[in-house]
Amino acid sequence: MDPRIDKITKGLKDFFDQAGFKKAVVGLSGGVDSALVAKFGVLALGKEHVTALIMPHDDINLASSLPDAIAWAEELGIEYRVVSVRDYVERYKKLPWDETELAHMNIQARVRMTILYHYANSNNALVLGTGNKTEKMLGYFTKYGDGGVDVLPIGDLYKTEVWKISDELGLPKAIIKKTASAELKAGHTDEGEIGMSYAEIDEILKKFESGGVAETENEKKLMRRIEVNRHKGELPPVIEA
């Protein structure tokens, strides 16, 4: 068994103990990242202390996402609630300006964040983030959306490592093998948007992490993405008076 499994489990339990919280809530999408985070939540806190909010957008999500998320929550034995975000998201189209595709995509993630925190605040819980190390390094998340969380249980695991550990922990093959997608628009895939496979992305990011410089076109492409999105991982700058 990968030693990081015990390390993450203990680290997550210690975080909750130090924060003085016993309960966690996670947004469960039917994808591998959130499925693994829910599993770590159960390992660290116990199934009675973890709740999953399944928040589909009925017009966008893959047909398999909702049943996969429900089936995994039931297999874990955790409480879950299904809350469609469609009506909340569509209300933003009534604002007095034209909505861009980017705005429409990002508001979905931000609506989900507010629902998670509404539940957390109402139930004395903390929000488990589902971002992995690959996404974190690339800034491949929505600022104040899926990036708005209390703790990142898999934030030190590259995407390829998420797949490996998910397999070791017995997550459903259908979830592990599912094409990675934020599901913020129909037909969208992570690798399609970034323009390379996660296997290649992770190898490049590991090179950067060890001090390597961007040499190939794909390496330069990822470095530009890192630089453009750097602000997402930082607190807002204060303008000195």
C-alpha cells in the first residue's frame, strides 16, 4: 500500500482535531478527484462525519456523473444530498450585461462553493477541497469557486498519482477510467483544453518542481499557464497607502 495513504489520512485527521471540527462536507461530482477525497474523509473522520453534496447542472453534466456519485456515496455509507445548480446558475443570465462563456463556466463553480459553505456553516463542518497538485500548480481551477475550500486532502498528489492511489483504495473502475472533465460546458475535457495528456503534464510539472526550465513548446505552454494563473494561489495584493 502506498505510504502516502496513511500520511494523508493522519494529516487530515490532525487538521480537523486542531481546528476543533468533527464534520466535513465534500462536493461529489462522479469524478475520481472528489471520489478519492470522500474516501479520505471517511478514513480520517469516519463515515458518520462526512456528507456529500452532489450538485449537477442538468444541461451539462455527463449522464453517468449523477448515478456514479450517488453509487459511490452509498458504497461509502455517507449521507448525501442532491442539489441541482441549474436554476441558480441560470438566474445570472438575467443580469443587465452579456454573459461570456467563461463567466457562465466559472459561475457554476462559484455557486457550488457557496452551497458547500452554506451547508458547512449550517452544520458546523469544514469543506474538503477536491483539487489535486496538477491543478494547483497550473492554476487549473476557478478562483473563489472550486478553489474556495478549507483543506486540500489530495493537493499534494499529481493527477496520475490520484489515479494510482484511487486504484489501490478500490474506487470503482468506472470512476477511475472516466475522462477527466470539470464539466462546466458540454463536451469539455481537461486534456482537450490543456492540449496534452495528464501523463505528459505531470512529467513536465515534476521537472519544474525539481528546478528544471521550460525547453520544449509544451513545457513553455505550461509555464505560461502557471505564470498567468499564479494569482489564483495567492492572497489579494494590498496596495500600500
